[in-house]
Amino acid sequence: MPFSSVNYSLVDKATHKRIEIRKMTKERWEGILEVKEKFLQNEIGEDELLSCSYLEPEVAKSWIRSRNYGVDHKRVILRCEAKSKFKEKLKRNEALIKIVKPLREIFKNFVEASGYGFQLYDKNGLILLGDGEVIKVKNNVTKGLCLKEGIILNEKNIGTNSHSLCALLRRPVQLIGIENYWDELANTMASAAPIIGEDGEVGGVLLLWQWLVCEPWNENFQRLFSHMLGLVTSIAVAIETQLRLLKSYEELKIANDSLAMTNRMLETTLSLIDDGIITVDRNGKITCVNQEGAQILNLKPDDIGRRNITEFVENTSSFMDLLKKGESAAIEEVVKNKDENYIISIRPVYTNDKNKQINAAVLEFSRAKKVNALVTSRSGAAASFSFDDIVGVSEAITRAKEKAKRFAGCKENILIIGESGTGKELFAQAIHNWYCPEGPFVAVNCAALPRELIESELFGYEGGSFTGADRHGRPGKIELAEGGTLFLDEIGDMPIELQAVLLRVLEDKKVMRVGGRRFKKVDFRVIAATNSDLNKMVREKLFREDLYYRLSVLRVDIPPLRDRGKDKEILARYFIEKYCKKIGRKTPQISPTVRKLIYEYKWPGNVRQLENAVIFAINVSKGDVIEVRDLPDEIRSDFSSDHLRICNHNQSNKRVLLLTEMEKNAIVEALSETKGNIPRAAELLGISKSTVYRKLKEYNISV
Ligand SMILES: Nc1ncnc2c1ncn2[C@@H]1O[C@H](COP(=O)(O)OP(=O)(O)OP(=O)(O)O)[C@@H](O)[C@H]1O
């Protein structure tokens, strides 16, 4: 008689299908028993078994598989997993075991009290967590089935069983006694529920089993049995949830750790930046700050998230306008309670790239002084010379150097007077480097600047103030000299109308850009230089008297080269060596005639002229000695006339004798060097052949 009554059911959470559990009646029990005996004794075939209404089709299929595996229903041989493999599997299932273990501990007492067994299997029937219980079978006779970890109980070993069917069908399964294949399990009832992992695979099976203590068709037993399945399924669901939580927790922990690491890296990076970095929200509230930023704004840790950037900048409205505009910008601002100007670079942070809605901004505060120094050094306006680079031992230069050094130490403006090429800029750089080597050295040649540009060049201009100007405006040289030196070369050429403006700047130490409305504080020293007679210019009303006095508080006079005695030779040798080193050439000697020339020539172009002459000679000379012929034409011709002038004008016998002797020696030397070749000797001496012939006669020299 077909058995069809359905007594209870549960919903499989994996498939969301209702699993119907058939009630075990006496009739069904006996039906199964009968068909099992027939099947095991080969009295019925597979088809007949599969069509048996007492038996669940999945159980029937499993019996067939069990027989095909060769499982003996009376006696099975249990297999243990190899130690190393077992270890590896425990490791693989670590998270699952970690969750199930405490549950099993709780359950243990319950097991002892009510005779339940509780195990965790992997999907292949390996016991990952056992209760170590011994299955007692048949009339309380203890048999040797120990449900310990490491034992493999699967269909291939023990035939049909609930946890293997559960893993295969991926849903809860309940088997009672004779539904199992192995006779030893005929007195047990078991409920198994799968633990499905995030990947949708069976990660393990939870099994709850008990001895059959009464007839399975007993009402109480039926109730208990249904509860058992509900219980094991709920535990499995709880474990799945915990597994997911653990995974999310671990992912979160990894994400957290990496976030913390990124934060630490960012903090370290920010602390290394010696500019202030401050982040603000769209309303200007300060949200984050690095050490330097906190120092600039004098912020305490408590201020973060409370105070607004507008509390710290003077020109609040234009600052907030820029911030709200959401464009990258840089402005120069005065930070309240600070004596310094800062360049504030604003970098907006958008909510997303599409709508460009500003969400926050990163502000970089850099000291204007530092930025200007960088700009000027990058533009080649840095001072590279020191007092040690001023070559010379003559009394005149030593005195000038000492004076300049004394003046360098104080903040006053300095006026350097000297002929062109005497080294005025060299002195200015040395003074600057003595006093404030960190600051910018901004040089302006007042003679080289077109008259109409000199004002914007010196004072800068605001954006759009005149045609051709940079639309963002530009700082002037005075602003750029902040914290350093403004070197005004050829000050005598500064237009008179600008002299008044310069005087005011020197007095107030404030500038306003052309087209601007705001004065800006500047702190710099002026070193002015000229080769003009400023005194005379003042008398002739070409130079403002008040500016002259303002500038000439400390005055250094640089002596012309002709007054520097043996410095001339020292400098010549210095330049030869320096230049040859630069071009990688062997340093040539100076012929005695050239040496004499160096001493006696007037050097109207001073040190610059000497340096240029030496470079010229090195490039022209072919040998190891620089000869007169190697020198530039104008020096040779100037020298010859100087020479003659000395001969003509100086009537002192001694002097004439000396000079004639010198000339005679030079001619003898030239002839010996050219082995008596007169045209070549003339070339060497820088005089004509006919002069050589005349001189030979005059000095009675035979070739
Ligand atoms: N004492 C010195 N030692 C070494 N080099 C020197 C010395 N004096 C001048 N020079 C060199 O001579 C050249 C001219 O010097 P500098 O430009 O300082 O002169 P200047 O008086 O400012 O000239 P100008 O009036 O034409 O501007 C530079 O190359 C400089 O380095």
C-alpha cells in the first residue's frame, strides 16, 4: 500500500523549496525492512526498488550506489585520513571549526543529558569535529565505532547515511534506522544540515544523531525527530551567518589595517613637508592639518573640526570666493597674528568628477619669502660669490673688502661706487651672502630696462592692469627680494620720477603693484651700484638728493684695476687657471713681455677687460706660452702707444733706460724664439717688421 501522508516540512534556505518529511509509520518501517532484505539478497532489481513507495527515491538511489561500491551492510572497514592530509584539511576549514567548536561545547552537556551526538563533517564525510562517542548498538552491546575526528564516514565506506546524502543533495536530510545502509546504523536516527559557503558550495555538514530509544512511529518520537531537523538546520544557518560575518570582519580588518597604514604613511609624509597643509570642508571648517600647518595657524588639537579658516586670513571674502569657485588658485595672504605673508595654494576636492561640486579643499601655506627665494634662485638670480671669491692682495682691494665686510653685517642700504668692470656686482653678492645667504638676491640693471617697463618690473602689477601684461599679474623685483637683497645696478640711470617712488618704498618698506589697491609689506636691503659721479648728478639735479643720502649711508669705493699693483698679475693668473680648468686645457705660461704689459697697461675696462683679454689669449695662443700677439688688438695697440708715450714723456734717464732695456730684451727674446725670423718676431712683438729693423739698428742687435 502506498504511503503518502506528509507530517511535517521545512523550507530549504538554499533552494527556498519546502522539504517534506514523511512520517515513519509501522507499516512504512516494515515495508522498508522487507524491501531492503529483498534488495540485499538480490531478490528485487533496481527498478523495483526505485518504484517502492515506502522508500524515498534518493535513499533508494543511494542504496544502489552503496551496493555498487561494494559496501558490506554487515561489516564495514573504517578509514582514517592520513595525519598530514588531515592537518591540512583542518587548516583549510579553520574558520568553520572555530565557529562550530564553542557550539559543540555548549551542546556537549545537552548531548550527555539527552543522548544526542553532534558532529561536523566536511563534504566528503571526514569528521572535522567529533564527540568521541562510541556508538552502542544492539542491546546495549558496545561496538567499536568511534566518532572521532579524522575518521571518514562516507557512502563509499559505510553506504547510505544522512550526512553524505545531505552533502550530495545540498539540503537537510533525515534518516531513520533501516534507511541507513549499514546494519550498525539501523538503531540510530540522524538529522543532517549543510553549511553552504559564500561560493555556494557545501562547506561542511552538521549532524545530530541519537539512538532509537523507542519505535519510530511513536508520536513523541515523531515530534522529537522533527525538532531535531529544525534544530540542526537552524544551527547550520547560524553558522553560515557567522562565517559570513567572520569573513566580512576579516575583510574589514584587512581594510582597516591597510587604511591605518595609509593614514600613517600620509601623516608621515605630511609631517615631512615643511609647508603647512590644511584641509577644509566647503564652508572653510578645518578638518585636518599637518604639523607645520598647526604651527602657522597656532592650532591646538581641539581646534580641528571646530575652527574655520576664515578666522585666520585677513582678506576673508576674497579667500572664500576662491574656495567656493572650486578652481585651483594661489593667492598671497596675510595670516592673522603673524608677521609673514603666505602663498596659499587652493586645491579643490570635488564630490565627484562629473558635476564638479566642491566638497572640500586642500590648502598649502608656503612662506612667501621662501617661494620668492625659490623663484629667484630658479631664475638664476641667486648670489653665488662670497668675499673669498674676490681675488687680490693689494692694499686698495683689501681696504675695500674690509669695509664691505663691516657694512655687510648691518641691515642698512649700501652704495658701491666704482668704474665699470671693477667688481661692483661681485662685492654686492659677497655682501648679500655674508648677511643673508638664505634670502633671494634680485639684481636689476636700471640702465638696461626700458623706461616704460621699469616701474612694473620693480613694483609688479595686478592682473589685467595693462595690455600685454600677464592676466594673473606678477610680483615685482622688490616683492621678490623679500627677505633678501635688491641689487640696483647703474642706479644713476634710474628715471628721476621713479626715484621718488623708490625713496618712498625704502622709507615705508611697503609696495603696491601697478594697478593694485593694496600695500604689501616688504623686508629687503638695497645695494645700489654706479660708475657715475652721483654727487655731480645731484648738483646737476639729475639724481634726487634725498635718495642719494638714503642710499649712500654706507659707501664702498672699489678701486680701479690700474691702482691694484700686483693684483693685476694675480688676477691674470687666476683667470687663466680658472678658464683652462673649465675647458680642460693645460695652463699656459705668460711671456715676460705679456707680464710687463699686464703691469703697465691702464686696463680702462678693469677686471672684466683683463678677464676677457685672458680668455681671448688662451683661445688664440697655440703654444704653452701666452705672447703679446695673442692679446686682443685694442690692448696691443693701446699698449704700444702707452709705451711710446712713456718713452716720450718721461725724460728721466733712468726711466728711459729701463724702458729701452725692456724693449731691447723683448726683441732679443722674440728673435731667439723665432730663430732670427724677423717677420715672425715682429708678429710676436705685435709691431711692424720695419719697426723691428729700426730697433735692431738702434740697439745694435745682430741677427
Ligand atoms: N677681485 C676680483 N676677483 C675675481 N673676479 C673678479 C674680481 N673683480 C671682478 N671680477 C670679475 O670681473 C667681472 C666683472 O665684475 P662685475 O660685473 O662685478 O663688475 P661691475 O663693476 O659690476 O661691472 P659693471 O659696472 O659693468 O656692471 C666678473 O666676471 C667678476 O667675477
